[in-house]
Amino acid sequence: MTVKGPGLQRMVLVDLPGIISTQTTDMAADTRESIKQMTQAYMNNPNAIILCIQDGSVDAERSNVTDLVASCDPQGKRTIFVLTKVDMAEENLADPNRIRKILSGKLFPMKALGYFAVVTGRGRKDDSIQTIKDYEESFFRSSKLFKDGIIKSTQVTTRNLSLAVADCFWKMVKETVEQQADAFKARRFNLETEWKNNFPRLREQDRDELFERARGEILDEVVNLSQVSPKQWEEKLLQEIWEKVSNHVFENVYIPAAQTGSSETFNTAVDIKLRQWAESALPAQSVDAGWETLRSEFQSFMKKAADAPDHDDIFDQLKEAVVNEAMQRHSWEGKAWEMLRVIQLNALEDRTISDKRDWDQAVKFLESSVKDKLNESEAALKELLGPSAKERWLYWKSQTETQAKRSTVKSELDKILYSNQKHPPVLSYDELTTIRNNLQRNNLEVDNDFIREVWNAVYRRHFLNQALGRAYDCRKAFYLYHQQMDVDCSDVVLFHRIQQMMKVTANALRQQVTNREARRLDKEIKDVLEDYSQDNDKKVKLLTGRRVTLAEELKRVRQIQEKLEEFIQALNKEK
């Protein structure tokens, strides 16, 4: 039989020093006590088999080791007594009855599993093991002390001693293993009872099995991306693209161009800024929008699955980690940028609006976009000025000192805008001086920067209100535009160009998502899952909870118990 396993202790034979009676002068002061402590340390090990060696050629009364053995193993369950040098005892005419008492366990105050007499050679260093063995067998066959049946033949020779040691060893092993098997059986019963009480409707699954279940569920969600219709993809992409580019359109294209003063300069400025934008940042912003759409759509499927009635939340951490890791690894194909740049340039360079349907869509797009920016502007202005007079009166709100100053400055700025509806975006030096003088009459001192801060917010709202008014006027101006008559609707044409660019971009991104990016994301998720499947630390970190640890412990306890039972059966067969 072969026994293997991690942490398994080796079987070693330790030849301990004899217990000395007299401590000579050349020894250390604690030699006797050190030998005793060392010997006790080895013999007190419950797994140790004690071979108590007694010299048969000296008087038994001179032995001082039997008391120590008796103290370490009082019941003698792991002690074997060995009487050596019995050939010398015979030469010294030892009393046969005394030897019989020793080997029957009646002479020494100790108990043992067995008592054996051995002869370990004639003291010659050059004798081989076989020579020693032959000498021992020859001695016991012809010895006067043993030939008359004073002791049993099974109590003599080193061979019988070896068999006794082996028998003792396997008996101890069997007892230990049976105890361990009983302990694990009880542990298994307790764990199974806990599982039945806490998780009665669930099958026991360890981390590896749970991971495979999670793998299947995650890959199923990737397949669900193919169920999204082209129309849904393009609607979501349009929304995401506009969120990415709207700020640039207003702050860097529309508002600066609209403040140039005429439709000719407006169109020139728009053409320049749109081309610069399409050749630099626009393709990257579009790719970001496509990636955000793909990610949000996939995460929406994950969330929908998480909200399902039969959802198992034990996988949530693992799924989130896998998806986040795959998202970090994913990058859009490089050739998509150049393709987007070409189609976006072509769309932005086309100024023509061929039918009224496109015109109405552009007007609606312009109105909704300006309204959104106007709401943002109103909120920013409210933050600067604080609660209105109505709010202060009805809701007991109050302005800070700075907000009160800004409100006073705003009143002066409103007068300027009322007198000149087409005021340029910058206050002149004379206007700043006039405002400061008017405020000084009210004992209010402010600097030019303070006035400009309020002016920027007030003028922005004023500009957006005018832009919204122009959009309303252009609702029914398609016929005039189509007849190439003079109509101030350059804003509509700009937003038509932006809208058409967004449509062709959304269409191109949708094709890239469905044809390439979804499959690449699927591959990256599979790669992450494969990496995680080989990383046990990741599984331990991401699959947690008593349900997991209990299943793992049950699996381990069952395996150990089965191995112990196999071991016991093998021991019984050996016997």
C-alpha cells in the first residue's frame, strides 16, 4: 500500500540517548535534564511507537528508562519492550526465571504491547546484516536459556520484533483513520443539515460549477445584442452622438457664427468650423458615441436579467467584473475613423434641403436643441441671481449679498438689451462706464469683471431667445427658401447639415456594431472568462457568500471522507 498527500509526516527512527545517572565534570550543567526533556518530547508524541531497549547483560534494577516510559505511555498501548544482548546474559549465567519475568512483563513497572528478546551480533564492525541475522537465529536455536520453552518462539529474533512494530503501526494508523472518518462523517451531516435548512431548493454547486453557470448567462446576454433592431440601434446612436457633439456645435460653431452679424459671414464661418471639426475631433467623438451605445445596450440587457424574478444574485459581482474588464480591453477598429471622416465631410458640405419634410425635421431639431440650451442658460442665470422676488415672497427665500449685486447689475444690462435687440456679444467701454456710474448712484461699487460675468449669462439667454424666435419664423419658410428668396433661416440649414451628418454617422456605426464590434466584444468577454476560469483567487473574490463556502466545504468534506473510507478498506485488506 502507498500513502501519499501534502503535509504527510515521514516515518523516522529516532535513536534517543540513554538516560544517564551520573553527570561527569566535563558535561554541561544541564546535560542530564536536557536528555530527559528531549526524550520525553519525542515519547510524548501520541503518534510515536516507543521501543524500550533494555540491556539483558546488566541487572534490571540498574535500568532507569522504564520509569520514564511508564510516565509517557502508562497503558503501554504504543510501547514495545526489547531485551538485547541475551547472548551475553547466557555467558554470564543469568537466571532463566528472571528473563522469563522480564519477557512476560512482570518485572518492570511498565506496560507494553509486546516483549521481545534479540541478539544484534557479536559486536564486530565488519559483520554484514545477513551474518548478524544468521548468528541471531543460530543462537536462539541452540541457547540453553530458550530451548526449554521458557518463552514463546514469537518473542525472539529481530524479524518477529519488526513484525510487531509493523502491526503496532498499522493498528495505530487504523484507529486514527477511523476516528478521523467518524469526525468527518459527523461534520458532513452537520453541513448537509445546514444546507437543507438554508438552501432547500438549490443544488449544491462549488465555485467551478457556479462559474460555468455565470459564463453561460453572460454569453447569452451577448447573443441578445443581435435582437436589437436596426431602427433601435440608430435611434440610440443618434441620441448618444448628439449628447457628445451638442456642446461643440453650440459653443464652437453655432453661437460664434451667429454673432458675426450677417448670413454671408455666418455661412462662411460655419463652413470653416465644420470642416475643421470633421477633420479633427468629430470622428473620435462619433466612435466614442458608438462605443457608449454598445456598452449601455449590453448593460441594459444585464440589468434586465438582474431584475428578472428568477435572477440569482450570487453571480452579480462576477458578471460586473467580467463585463468591466472586457469593456476596458475593447477598442474600436482603427479603420472606422477614416471611413467616418469621409462620410461626415460629405454630409456636412451638403447645404441643400430638397423637400419640406427635411426642412420640418431640421426646424424641429433646431427648436428642441435651442430650448434645451435655453433651459440650461435659465438655470445658470438663476444660480447667479438667486431666488426671484416671487420666491422670496412666497417661500421665504433670500439672496446673498453677491446675488443681490448681480440682480442690480442685471437690471442695468436689461435696459441695454431692450434699447438694442441686436447688441453685439461684447459690452463697450462706454457701456461699462455707464453701468458702473448708475450703480454708484445706488451706492454699489462693482468692477468690470463682475459686470461681464452677469452680462455673459444675460446675453446668452437673450441670444437663445432670439434664435428660438427665428426658428419659429422659419417653420413655414421652406417655399421661400426653395425659391431662393431672401430668408433669414441659415440656422435651419446648419442644423439640417448637422442632422444629416448624425444620421449617416449613426447608420455607419450601426453597421460596424452589428457586423464587427458586437462579435469582437463577444470574443473579449470569452477571453476574460477564460482568464478568470484559470484564476482561483478571482473566483474566491467574486463568488462569495455562505452558499458558496458551504458548498465548497461540503465537497471537500465528502472527498476526504471517501478517501478515508477507501483507506480503511485497504487497511482491512492488508490485515
